[in-house]
Amino acid sequence: MLKNKYHLYGDELTQLPAHLQYGKHMFQRIKAQKNKLAFINAETGETLSYEELTQKVVDIALSLTRLGIKKGDVVGVCSEKNLDFIATKLAIACAGATICPTDVSSGRANIIHRLKLANPKLMFCSAYGYDTHKESFSEIPGLNQFIVYGDKAREGATLFKDFLTEHAAVEDFQPVPVTAEDPVCILYSSGTTGLPKGIPLTNKSFLMWMESIINRNIFNDKKVLTTREWYYSYGLSFTLSCIAAGSTIVYCPSGDTPSFLDAIQACKVNVIQLAPATLTEMVNSPLIDQRDLNSTELIVSASTLCHGELIIAAKSKFPNLHKVCQLYGMSEVGGLASDQNAPKGIKYGSVGVVGPGLEVKVVDLETRVPLGPKQRGELCVKNIAYTPKYLTVTGSPTNHIDDDGFFITGDIVYYDEDGYIFWVDRIKELIKFDSYQVAPAELEAVLQQHPAVREAGVAGAPHPKYGEAPTALVVLKQGATVSAEELVKYVDGQVSHRMRLAGGVRFVKQLPRNSADKLDRKALKLLL
């Protein structure tokens, strides 16, 4: 057979372990790191070596087995970052069970809905997570075992240190056998078009994720600051991938910009993992010029696009910064693209080239015919990692695989002659303006190139003639002044007439964001 000239192909030399068991593979990798430093709590100075991490995984996994947790069971973790968090996640996998990360900041309805989809038998919680969600947990059938991190006892729960009743030598431990198709983790969709769906990822999916997210040769022996929460797919998968590569993970429980900057200086951080909103806060912080940031060589950004102006600003603040690397992925599929190993380096506005093990096509929205370079269409992906099904309230199947076996992402993209992918927007976010569909992200990108604009969000305001009128909500940089009319004129000069800001510009002090630091487009539209 011949390759399709309108498809893009990632590196096909990716190697996965023969057993295809995520827990077993991770256990082997962390065991091999021995006395290297695995974690640093930058705020308390507490550390955990790989040897200590490996022993924790053994003891937690054996203690879970003693409680009756087995293959097919789901175990939840509802906590902020701590030194036992990742060990718990790895131990659940090694016990043959399925990991269910739970957003500790969720509201009652959200957490009940998500946990009813996953149906966990046991929950690990921080004291805050247990106190906040105890009543919600009581709504989940069959959930009656709770392990609480820390030293303060909670009624109805067991302290983590008391739960750890089992111990064995690392050399004597063997992870519970599972198959490549067994679920190892349940993540969740964003829920922007309805209730969130559960995303069960298999062992082979998580192994593929690990290969697609980072280049191990780049991250080995590096100190990596993770700013994202470990109960989100980006934060969890990136941190686990760095652990597999032998990195030292630096984290800040408070999760604010001053603590991040302090950590970079104190721990001599080489790599920073973040979302663009966090990088914006860093480069605009008055504290940044008072910190020694010479150790930082690489910034990894995902969740939303990191624009050229922000990258230039970051390079001016981090003296030895070589690259701001873009990652693009989905919880359902894993890493889709990155410019870590892109043949022609970084191209501003691009999310990089297709990740390893992937076959990609961009199809016309109407005809579904594959498109060539620089033609906008929907991205579809084929690999072994995408989720085979969703967990939904009704249990009804969802149509997310096309007739050729490609996962339908719902993202609008195009690619250039070099195979670099440029993300445009989500199909569900497109504004129906007159007879055209306008991509808010494209207008936001243009606005954020204006020297007076700190950040911008675009949504469709109701319009009696056009249906919706693209309207911008803009946050200006401190001390900057510009009129709404000037910004509209600026955008008109950069884009085609049909893409103009027909609804004008409104100035706000801040933009609404969800807990994952992405623009909350529902809330954005309510502001119009």
C-alpha cells in the first residue's frame, strides 16, 4: 500500500514494552533511578528520592490489596499536590486497579456526576478534599473507604500512615498482571457542550502518552517545575512522563506566581511546565527581575496557544531560555503534536509536528475529504492510544470514530508544507457570523499581538441580522491606553473582512477562566 499524500505521519520507531502494562513499566523505570532525587516541595524543602518513591509504591500497592482492591476496581484521588500523590497513582496501577483523579476544587454537582461515572470503591483525599466533599462522597454507591493524607484524624476515614500496614522489599514485588486493553486511568472531558464524559484510557494508551509527551533524552536529569495540578490530564501525564525519564519534579502547593519564581531560583529549575496564562503572569510580575532565572533552558506550554509576542517576552526575562515548546493534545488521544523534535525548530503560531505513532488527516467539514497544506479543516487522528469508548450518564455510544478508524477531534487546524500544524479553534466554539464561520481563537491571537493588549477573549454576541457578531473582551496591559475603535481597526487590517470584530471591543479587568486556566467561554459569552 502507498501512503496517502494528504496524511501526515509521525515517527514510527516508537518502542513500547512487550508486556504493555503501564504500572509494571513505570515500576521498572523508577526502580532503575535508585537514589536520584524524584520530588522537591519547593515551599517546605521536603524531598523524596526515587528509592523512597519506589518503596512507597510497593507498600501502598500491597496495602490496597489487603483492603480488597483488585483488577477492575476504581480508586479515586482527591487531593492537592503532596509527596505521596504520585506514589499513590503509580501504586493503584501496580495493584491492577484503575486510577480516577478528582478535581479537589470541583463543586458538589460536578464531583457527584464524575464519580458516579467512574464508581470508585476507595478514595485517597487531602484533609481539605475530604472535609469539602465528604457529603458529596456519600452520594456515590459503594464508596465507603477513605484514606486521608496528613496527621489529623477525620471521622469516617483512615489516616494514610495507618493505612500503610504492608511492607515488602522492592526486589520481591511484582505488579498485578493486566492486559493492554484494561483501563488504567479515567479522565474527563471538559463538559463545555453538556455534562462531562468519562474517558477510560487503557494501559497501551498511557504507555503511548508517555512516548508522545516528552523526549526522554531532553528531560533526563533535569529539574522540572510543574505548575499544573496533578488531577488534570496535562499536569498528570506530563509529570508521570518526566518521572519515567528520570527528572526531578519541583512543585509548589500554593500554586501562585511568587512561589513559582522563588522555586526556579532556589531549586535551579531547568524546565518549566505551564499554560500560557501562567507564563503571562510570570513575565508581567514585578518580582521576575529580582530573581536569578539563569538555570531555565526550556519552557513547555500547553492548554492554549502560546503566541509569538509572549515567547519573545519570556526570552527577555529568562536569560538562558533556548525554547518555548508547544504541546498539543487531548485527554481522549494523548499527545498529538509538539515542536520538541521539529526538524525546522519553532514556528510561531504552530503547535509543532505530528507526534510519534500517529497518522493524521485534515478533512473538509462538509465533504470529509482529506485536504492539502494550508487548507483549514477538522483534525482526525489514528493511533493505538485513543479512547475506545466514553463513560456517559445514559451509557449510549458516542460517534467519535469515522469510517476509516480515525478519531474525530472537533479541532479546526491546517498544516504547512513542512508538516507543522496550526491550531485554529474548536468546531463548537465557531461563531456563526452572516454566512461565515468565524474562529474566536484567530481573532484573539491577532488582538494579543497589539502592544497595548495583555489578553483577549472573543465570543459571539446575539445580532438581529447576522445571527452572532464577533465581540472582543480585552484586558489591557498596566498603564496602556487604546480605544475600542483603534483595536477594531487594527484587527480589520490583519484579517479578512468577514472575520472582523463586528460586535466591537469591550474592556474588562480580567477574563473568566476555568480551573484548568483555559478561557471559560460560557462565562465569557454571559458577559456580553
